[in-house]
Amino acid sequence: MLVRSREIGGKENVWLRLGKPDMMQLLSEVNDQVRDEGERMHLASPISMDVNDEDASCFLHFAVFRTSRAGESKV
């Protein structure tokens, strides 16, 4: 997915582009990742969706808000 980021001068970025097999592999590794004890809120806002008989795609805005155990919050 290409997006233009306001945070880094409007440059185009590819955030994530995976087919189903690669996404399944990525998700299968979740339990092996480092655990972060901070609290998080994930916000996903769908902008558009394209669905047909074979597959589907979605464009969305995604943000993670994290508050550390010391009370410091970041996006």
C-alpha cells in the first residue's frame, strides 16, 4: 500500500503488502516476538474496500497509541 506521509514530508511509503501465505507466516510468529508491557490502543479506520468473488482489499489508516508503565504516551 502506498501512502503519502505528512509526518515525513509527504513522501510515499509502503507500509505493508503481503499476500495471504505471507500474512499467515507473519502471524504465526507473533508468539516469538518481544513482549512490551506498555498499554496500547490500536486504531484502524477503513477508508475504502474492494471485494469480489476471488479476493478483497482494503485501504485504511492505522495508528498505535502506547503508554509506557512510567505513564509516557506516544503515537
